[in-house]
Amino acid sequence: MNIRTLLVDDQSTGLAVLRDLLRHEPDIEIVGTAANGPQAIEAINRLAPDLVFLDVQMPELDGFEVVNRIKLPQMPIIIFVTGHDDYAVKAFEACALDFLVKPCQMARLRSAVQRARQQIQNHQNGDIQQKLDSLMQDLKADSKYPDRLAVKSNGRIVFLRLADIDMVEAADNYVKLYAGNETHMLRETLTALEEKLPPDLFVRISRSNIVNIESVKELYPMFHGEYTVALNNGARATLTRGYREQLRQLGVTT
């Protein structure tokens, strides 16, 4: 029996790697791919696959939100694919849910596929929803934020400690990360990234900018209640009038 499989990853390279690894599994039939959360929800509900490889970190809707919006009478087997997020990995393990850590390795993928086969053959899909519900509760109950971000740069993956990021700037569906004298591009919207940043360390000062509170050196009052924010690395941004309440997070009372 073929296992009807859907691949979900917002990076084309991630989809290509999964396709290449899965071609060695003769019973895996790839019935479709999706490049973001909304596409994934539509494809899962329409195709009703047996197995889904689901990227966790995606713009717009992440993998957890995708799971929440599946409207099938029988939940497919979910293999989460995640970056180096230690807490998420521990949560998957605690709930007995399978996961792969990028970059995916052949041996680990084969182990996950074999486990999926056994679950499908033994009709064990019934407890998947219960495990997913438990995972969601654990993730919501813990407010821990990741210590670093994984950023692809010039064919390599750079790990940036959150504490080293001075400022984040919106650039369409990307964000520009300023860390000292370096800049990096991350495929993420500013709003989506804001939810992943600890509010005691980062503050949003405009529709386009988030700054590290510890990196702020000086504030210069401007017209109409706005401020120029000067950072330790020499960069500058504007705290706009609509974000004046954020001055309190910077230690300024008005």
C-alpha cells in the first residue's frame, strides 16, 4: 500500500531535500507540496494524505497553526520538521510525536518513515489528535523563547544569538537583521518574528523596526512626538508617534 504523502516547507531547498531523501522509500507517494501555511491547510483538507512532513517555522501561519486548522475526520500522521529549537524538540519527544531537525539526515528520516508505516498499518491515527493537543498545551504553557535564530547566508546557516541582534527592519516578506557590523536577511515577516522575540529584550518602535532594548544608546526628540533612536552600533531608526507607549519599555516616562 502506498503512503500518500504531502510535503510542506516554505523553502524550496527544504522541499527538494525531502523529495530527494524520500525517493529511496518505494511506498512513499508524494501527492503534493505546499510552500506556506495557508497552502498547507488547503492541501491537507483537500487531499487527505496519510502522512505530512510539516515545517514548523513558516511565515504567516506556522506548523502548529496549520495543525489547528485541519478539518479531516481522521488526522494524518504528522512528522514535524524544525530548525535547531531545543524546546520544540523536547516538546515533540514528551508527546511522542515524530520530528526531524534540519538539515534532515537519511538515517533519521528512514526511522521516522518506518514509525509512520507502523502507525498507519496498526491504524494508530486515533491518538494523534490527543498527542497534538497535548503538544499545543505544552507549547502555550511555556513562554520560553529561543536563544538564537538560524539564518541562511551565502550557502551556509548562521546562528545569531538574540542578544547579539541590535535591530530588525522590515523588507517585504523578509526582515533585515542588524548584528554589530553584520546584516542578514531572514524570510519572515516582521509581525511573525516579533512573536518569537522576548518582549523584555526587544521592543517594536514603528511599523518597520524592532530594536534590542540593550542596544539603544540615545533618544533624540523630534517633531510630532517622534524620536530618533540611536543604537550602539551606529544605526538609527525612528520611534513613530503611534508607538509612543513603547517609550516605557525603554525606561522613558512621558
